[in-house]
Amino acid sequence: MPFMNRCVSATRGGFVKFYYAIRVAIGKFVRAVRERWSVLTVTILGICIPVYAMAWWLNIHDNLAANIAITIFVSMMPVTELASPSESLTTRGFIGWLSGFVVVAFAFFFGEEADIQFLTFGAIFLVVALPWIWIFWQIVRHELILIPGFALALIAMLIYWGGALAKDDLTFDLLLLPLPLILVVAVLWAPIGSQALKIARRSKNVRIRGPATQALAMGILFMPAFLVSFTIPNVLELGDPWSAAFVTIVGVILSAVISEPLKNLFLEWGELVRDS
């Protein structure tokens, strides 16, 4: 009987240890997922699922061994992320840029399979634009205020280009064609805008020069949108209403952000500021 009690006690102790070991392992797993949820989400949704779809649904390789190898390799990425030191998702990280490329590649092959030329051509233009997007981001990631100026110019360009396609009764398959072009211009403009903002910050407490550099920085910020609105409608032969509408929108935004620096400039210049 004592022997049976010892066996029962040993078995019970083994189960208790096993239970606590499983509980600790689950706790560690949950903490690891919580600490890396953003990276894991992007890895699974932006890399694993598109690659699985390309390998098994679209079957772009048409090779069973290659599909199995790619599936195993990609499936190891979330496991590797869980085993790696905790790291939040950043725009400079490899995972983010790789997921963007994989999603674009999936769009291209899906467009080819489904005969959706908008996706196919759009993916091609995005691949061409990706290096310029990366260069542009390296310039503006410390000056995020430059992004609204670029975004307005990009939106205006796509609207005008879409209007030109509709005017000539063409399809919208080439809607993203201007994207690489405007990104090249943005890469040339971004350093100028960044430098103007730095000068404005250094001079913000200086009489006359401070408000003047602030007004100049805001003008440079919205310069791309103004140039696109003034020039592209004439180049595409869209007519004055297309230009006037967007110029009005940009003008309202610019007047709102530039009015205060201009007022301060003239008050300081005319020595009309009350002495404190």
C-alpha cells in the first residue's frame, strides 16, 4: 500500500509539474506575441498569406517541390520573429518593406491571372516607384510635415491624369503611371523643403527673419501642389476649371498656414509690435 501511495504521489507530482510547465510556456508565448504583435501581424498578413496564395492558389512556379520549400521557408518567419528579441515595427525595418514588395508582387500575379490590367500595370508602376519611395522616406522621415505637401501634389496629379484618361475615352489601367514621375520630383524637392524648415526653426525667435523664414517654409511646403495645379491641366488640355478648382483648395490651405507668419513679418518690419 505505501508503494501505491508513493506511485500516486509521484504521478500526481509529475502531472502538476507538467501542468505548470505548460502554463509557463503558454504565458511566455502570449507575452512574446503581445510584445511583437505588430511585426507578427505584418509578417503574416503582408508576407505569409500573399506568398501562400501565389504558391498554391496562383501556382506561379508550377512546381510542387518549389511550392513546399517556399511555404516552409516563409512559415519559419513568424517563428523566427517570436524567438528574436522584442522589436516594434518601424518604417526602417526590413519586414515592412519586404511585405510591401510581396503585396505588390501578389497584385501583379493576381492581375495577370484574373486579367485585371489595372492591378498588373499598377503593380509594375509601384515596383518602379518603390526605390524612389524609399529615398523620399529617408529624406522626410524626420520632417513628416513635408508629407502633406507631397500628398496634395500626388492627389492633384492623379485626378488630372484620370480626367485626361476619361476625356480621351481611355481605360484607367494606366492611372498610376504618373506615380514614379512625381516621386522623382518629390525626391528633388524634399531636401529643399527640409532645409527651409530647419532654417525656419533656427530663426523662429529672430525679429523679421523668423516670420520671413516661416512664411518661406510654408510656401515651399505647398509649392509642388501649386506647380501641378498650374501646369498639368494645360499640358493635358483639360481646361481652366480643372486648374482653378484645385488651386482654390490649395490656396485656402496655404492662406491659413501662412497668414500668421506674414502678419508677424510686417508687424516686426514696421516696428509695430508692442514692447513687452
